[in-house]
Amino acid sequence: MAVLSALTRVQPTIVKSSSTMTTEQTLHDTAVAFINAFATLEPNAHVSLRAANCTHTFAPSSINPPPPMKNEDWAAHLTKLHLIITSFPVTAKEIHVNVPKRQVIIWANAVPKFREEVKGLKEGDDGKEWDYVGEFMFFLSMNEEGKISRIVEFLDSLATERARGLMVRAWENAGAGQKLF
């Protein structure tokens, strides 16, 4: 019995080459930098992680998303959002790295921080209707240099409709005729 007990405690040794570990860590670090960039909505923080030919695609098609965005489109989108939102912190629930394909999947929640001045709150309003938590899946593909070459962002379609409504109200309250896409 002592032999069996000793055998069950032995863990298999998995040997990885240092280049595999570095690649996995690089992919993971880039994914973390990607979600952290939402904290400020600073366009350069996002674009600096992307390859020159990167595209950002929203899904599912049922939300009537815009066409895939190139880096300059994405930067303009963030600039527009920053008019009504100070930050959009993203918190990863799970991050999955696929080293051979240089891909990362991130399952996350995000909470937009609307600017107080665009909420249009009246005396006694608690502002709870502006509390919103979105759920997202980000599918990142990266090139050999570790830059993001493609992003597919799956949105919670039901919650996205609510977020669009809040954004429309915020832009109206700010006196800007904008829309999400």
C-alpha cells in the first residue's frame, strides 16, 4: 500500500522548450495588454498592439455590426466613445492561449464608466440605470512578431441593445448626434 500511495503522488513532468514558453507568455501578455488598454480608451494603447493590417470584427451578425474596422477606424471609434465614457475596464474571466496557431481567446466582462455630465441625472436620481456590465468573447490572432493581426469581438447581443440605448442617451445629453456604429 505504501508503494501505491507513493506512486499516486508522482506528477508527470512536462518539458517545454524555452521558445514555446516564451511564445505562450508573449501571447498571454499581449492578450492582457489588449484588455488593459480598454481602461483608458486611448487609441494609441490599442493600435500599438496591432499589426498594420489588423482588422476588428464585431459579432454576432444579429446586432447589425459595422464592417470590420481597420486600425484607423478603431481609433476613431474609441475617440467617439471617449466623448461619453471615461474608461471601459475589461476583466478577464478566462484566457486561453493556442501557441501553434498564435491565437488567444478571452472571455470577459466589462463595465463602461459613463461621464457624469452625460447621464442627465436630476436631483434625487441614483443613476443606477447607468450601471451596465457587458459580457464579451475576444478572439485574437497574432502574427510572428506578436502583434495582433485579427480581432473578432463577440458581444452579448441582448445587453448590447441596452448599452446602445445608454450611449444614445449619453450622446444626446452631451449634445452630440452620435451612434455606436
